[in-house]
Amino acid sequence: MNRNMATPPDRDRFQSAREKFLGLSLESTRKSYYPQLKEQLDASKENEQRLQLLIDSLPAYISYVDADQRFILVNHQYEQAFAIQREQVIGQEMRVIVGETNYQRLLPYIGDVLSGRTVQFEVPMSLPDDSEKWLDNRFIPVTDRAGEVAGFYTLCLDLTEKKQAELERFRLEEKLREANKFKAIGTLAGGIAHDFNNLLMGIQGHASLMAVDMPGNDPRQTHLQAIEEHIRSAANLTKQLLGLARGGKYEAKPIDLHQLLSSSAQMFGRTHKELTIHQNFLGVPLVVEADRNQIEQVLLNIFVNASQAMPDGGSIFLETRITELDPSWSRAHDVAPGTFARLSITDTGCGMDEATRQQVFDPFFTTKDKQRGTGLGLASAYGIIKNHGGYITVYSEINHGTTFNVHLPLSSREAMEEREAKQELQQGSGTVLLIDDEDMILDVGQAMLTALGYQAIIANGGDKGLHLLTASAPSIDLVIVDLIMPGLDGGKVFDKIRSHYPDLPVVLCSGYSINGQAAAIMSRGCNGFIQKPFNIMELSRLLQDILAPHTPAEPQKR
């Protein structure tokens, strides 16, 4: 028998002794260490509560995620952001809580942090309340004793307000760049228009003088009519340049948009039978303070754009509304808040892609060949509407047509009725002082005034004009003064005339207006305005409108 092998009774006694010893040891251990263990557990629980209170008080989204991408800890802000209770978050996968779209945005950075790298990045996050927040995220890895990544902390700061401020600043900078671009191009365009209109004035004046002296059945009348037609075409081009320069609004009067829109659409429709024009107007007049000719130009440019988008025919829908602009919306469009008349012009044409839509108001941008467009029409329309204190927007999609929305400040005044102009040449009498700095304008102006029966006195420049007025004041019945002159310009000359001769009629004349200068002079009591190039018929009607009320029996007071 092997001496080392215990007999069964011996084995039983050994097992019993072992169990007794272990029982005593466990009891002894429990009595000795349980209070310390309980104290440590209580302290740990208290520390955990303190940690939770701390992270709940921080203005950030904080969480701890294990290596399996399950939440172990989140703070109160995280709960609020994703509209879920903490008990529902713990143990859930990150993909489930943040949503698939957000998870795909975070996935590349999760891969980085689980490989042991701290990452920091900015990303937009879509929240359950349909809002979107920009977050500055920092993912920090946590390793175990073996050096393996056991999980990671997420610390996310809300950058939404900062991003919105940056976006607003970017928009303002873009608007400033856009404004500076338009200002630079407008200054150039306005200068060209001014000089070009002076040249056209000389041609127009002499052509109309020849027509007056020529018998109606003279075959040369046909050539003169062709010349005047070409002058009108050239003048329309300069009007577009003036609209681009935002300097063409001379006489703003209360006009009814409905009446103007109807007459413009009817006139355009006569020459475009392939188009059907529909009207849906408010049942009340829409009165705005505007230069009628300029708004007609805007409408014509939009109608032409629509017709070119529908070469095989289509429909144009005209609709009017009244809308209120609050301060935030008005700031976005750089206009004063208030009540606006909104005119919508929608076509069923081919539409525009987004790149084209964004450039549609840019000067000299056009999708047409050079025979069909200069790229000035819509740019001019934009400048005209801005110059009237309004704004214009465009919406378009390929194969879904285009809508232009024109907004103009609503007026509380009643619309003025348009009088039909007399077509016959109206002779007059009296003495007219013509002040201009261009000899060509003085020569043709003097000839036109003489042909109409007036005695003409001409003066080259403002200083000379005021000197002649002082010397001949009792005999002068009316003054025509050019707006843009070196030295004393038309505005200064007008103010000096008004200060010394308050009842003397003054007519402002120009091919261009800078920064609303013409409108400002008109508001100070100028009796009339005539834009170059004008013909002898237009001049005769204006002089009769101003001078006819004054009869020889009732001389004008000086």
C-alpha cells in the first residue's frame, strides 16, 4: 500500500476541517473588511453622483461610449438634445440614439478614436425636433491596463450661433462686394450714358428741326423718320445703362400698378400672339411712388425674357399681392421695412439652372447670342427697382418655368391720371434762358426754341448762366438748366435761382442723374424735367404746360 494515499476516513476528516477553516476565514474576513468595503462603495457611489452633477452642469454634450459603441454615460444636455431619458440611453448603441444620418457623419472619426487617436472636428447634427446644430466635437480615447482602447469620451460644444454669425457676416460681405461691383459698373455705365445722350441730343434736335421745315409729302421725311427711330433705339440702350447705374428715376409719381401692368401686358401681347397672358389682380388699386417709364422698362425686360424662354409659345401669369416686410426680412434684402406691393410674373418656359439663376441680374451676363441680347435688360431692371426702394427676386427650375417677384413700397396717395399728350407742334412766345456746358446742345437747343417762337438766350456753364440771368431777369420767362456741369452744376444753379427769383419757372435737363440728384431737385420745387435726347415736339409740350397758365395780362412775379 502506498503510504502517501490517505484512507477514506482520513479524507473525510480533511475535507471537514478545510470547510470549517474556510467558514471561519470568510466570517472573519466579512467582519473585518466589510465595513471598509461598504465605505469604499459608498464613496465610489458618491463620487459618481458628484461626477454626474458636474457633467450635467457643463454647457456641452458629454458622453462615454465603450469599445462596442454603446453608451455608458451621458449628461443632461445630451438627453435634452436627443429627447430621450438617461435610462433609455445607457447600454444603447450610438447608431440607434443619434440616428443613421448623424452616425454616418461621425463614423470616420469614431474609427480614428477607436484606433487610439484623439480627434477634433466640426459637424452639423440633425436633432429630433427637426433643428440642426453645428457642434465642435472632441473624441478622447480611454485605454485599459493592457493598453487596449476600452471606449472614448465625447465632448461637444454648440457652435450654431457662431456659425450663424459667420454666415450672416459672409452674406453681408457678399452684399458689399455686390454693391461695390454694381457701383463701379454703374458709374462707368452712367458716364457713358450721359455722354452718349448728349450726342444723341444733337442728332435728334437737328433731325426734328429738319422735319419741321420740310413739307409732309417730301420723300426725305422717310429718311428723317428712320433716323429718329434709330435714335429712339439708341436712347433705349442708354436707358438700360441708366437703370444699371440706378440713376434714372427722375419724376416719381403715384401710379396704379394694376393699370400700368395691364397696359404694358396688352401692348406686349399685341406683338406676341403666340403667348397667352393671364391676370390675377387684387380687387383694390396698388399705388406706388414710381417713375412710370422706368417701371414700364422693367416690365418689358421681364416680358422679353419670358418670351425668349418660350419660342414655341406658352403662358405668362401676372399676379399682385400686398405683403408686409419685417425688419429681419428687409435687412436681408437691403430695404426699409413696411408694406409692399408684390408683382409676380411667371412663365411656362424652359427655366434656368441654379448657376444661371444666380447670375441673371449680373451686368452683361446673357445666355443669348449677340443678336438677341446685351445682358443689360435684367441688370437694368434690378437697378431700377432698387432705386425705387424695392427689390426683385427670381425663382426658376429647368423645364418648370421662371417667376420674377417685384416688390415696391406701397403708397397711401391716390394714383395720378395720365394725360394724353398732344401730338401737334405747339408754338409759344417769351424768352428762355438755356444753360448747358456743351456747345452742341446750346446750338441745337437755341435753334429748336427759335423754331417754336421763343427768344433764346444761351449760356455755357452755370456761372455764366447766373450772370446773364441777373442782367436780364425781368425779361426772362423760363430757365432750362443742365444737371451735370463742371463748377456750378444744375442743382446749385437751381438753388441760387430759387433764392433770388422764387417764382421764375425752371426746367431741369439731363441725360443722367447721379444718386437721385435729379429727383432731389424736383422735390425742391423744380417746375419740370426733360431727358436727353428730346425732340422739338416734346420740348414744345413741356414749355406750353409750364408757360401757358401765365397770360400777358398776368405777368410772372419775380
